[in-house]
Amino acid sequence: MSIVYLNGEYLPQQEARISVMDRGFLFGDGVYEVVPVFNGHLFRWDQHLNRLQRSLAEIRIDLDWDHDKWQKMLRTLLLKNPGRTQTLYIQVTRGAGVTRRHGFPTEAEPTVFAMLSPLESHLPDSLNKVSPIHAITLQDHRWQRCDIKSISLLGNVLHHQEALDAKVDEAILLNARGELTEGSATNVFVVKDGEISTPPADRNILGGVTRDLAIELINTDARYTCSERIIPKDELFLADEVWITSSNREILPVGVIDGCTVGTGQPGAVWHHVAGLYQAFRQQSGNAGLKPATN
Ligand code: PDD
């Protein structure tokens, strides 16, 4: 049975309770992180913690947790939920006010919640076993601060469900000017003639930890280069390859968009190379991330 962390306690998931006055419940007033656990260790924890702290600061939640406090809680949670490949969800809300009012309650203490679940969608060991996903394009109807990892995910949820209703895996979003932003729960890369591009990490997208790692690996390896630039819709359909990235899905090729085949429809050579770099990095750092407490 999964043991979760809630406001200082470790308890079975079914027993965890929050107040109906919690602002996460009433207003979607909070932020979150999703961190993969590979080989029993949290992968890219420092990068996820930096983003969480940035999201908290952007929405003005003052949470008095330093690096050590996060580390202590997470190591205990990992110990209570053994597993080599999992996904960690962390949510911090503004807490429960006495009454429902829009302004920040002065009396509320932030609610801190964390849970681990099995991670099924990650890359298989052999990249040859990866099947390209299918996607549709949709107009991005979300708000203007997509850089904050907010729990107010209604826009993302509706976009994603539209993709599932269309029997595809992901919705690729375009702004009102027809420029690529990101997926409903992923970042997007395009490849043309060996050149890799992804939209800039401005307020219109979430700056993905996987996106940043992919860019870093591509530029360090130097076989290819990656530019962050505006990508018009046409380029999606003319691309040799399109990929999506996220902590849970890692780096996946897209084979079909709006019913049109991308490139050959099969995982491309550039994806193969970059996914290989990513896997090698993950294996090398497999024992270096945050790990369970030993006592
Ligand atoms: N989503 N863009 C959006 C809108 C996302 O929701 C996510 C991740 C990403 C990729 O970010 P990262 O590489 O840091 O996971 C980009 C997570 C996995 C989720 O909401 O479940």
C-alpha cells in the first residue's frame, strides 16, 4: 500500500485527508512537481527543486523548507515506498483559509503533499522497441503564465482529453499566431535537415527539466545543435522528426500529427542519437541522485 506524506505525517494514501477549505481544492491555488525515480534514485532532483522554489515564489507562497528538509522527507518517503522505477508527485498549496475568499488568507499554512506511484511510460532499454506516438494540433487555450507549474491544469486537462477522444496520445498546442508552444503535458522538439529546434522557454511554456537536459546533452555532444526559437505550424508538418519530452515519458518520437505522417513515420536517426545520449546519462547518473534513507 502506498504511503504518502501530508503535512508532517507519513500515512496510507487512503487515510490522507485535506480540508475542504484548502485553496488547492477551492481555487487550484498551488504548484506541483513530477520527478522520475530511476534505479531507486530521484533523477534531476536539484533541477526539480529549483523549479518548485521558483513556482512557489512566482505565486507568492512562502514555504519555509530548505534543501535539507526536502531531502529528509523524500528520503523517508522513498524508504517507505521501495521501487526502482517510480514517479514522485509533490504538491504545495496555499493551505486552508477560514472562509472562502479570493485574497490570500493570512492565517493559512501551506499544505505539503507528496506521493510515489509506479512509472509505466518510461523508455524501454532497447530504443528499437519504441513506437512513435500520434498527436493532434489544437489551439492553446491556457493562461499567460504557463511557465509556472500550477496545479490549475484545467486547460491542459481539456486539451489532453481532446487528444484521447481523437484516439491519439498527445495534443500539440499552437498559439493564436499559429506558433508551436508545447504539448498538453510535454515539451516539443522538431528536426529538419539535422537541425533541432524547440520553442523558447518564455511564459508560454513550462520550462521542462527533460527539455533542458535534452538541450544540454545535444549541445555538449556537438554532433547536432539545438536552437530555441519560434516555430510556425508549417514547420511541424515539414519536419523530418518531431519529439515530445517530459519527466515521465522521457524523449518520444511523434509519428503522426493530424493524420499526416511525420518524416518516414518511424523514429528518426536524430531522435535515436539523442534518446541514446539521454539513456546513457540516466544510467551514468543512476546512482547519483537523491536516494532512500538508510535507516
Ligand atoms: N508534466 N509542459 C507541460 C505543460 C507539462 O505538464 C510538462 C510535464 C512538461 C515537461 O516538463 P518536465 O520535463 O519537467 O517533466 C512540459 C508532468 C509530467 C505532469 O504534469 O504530469
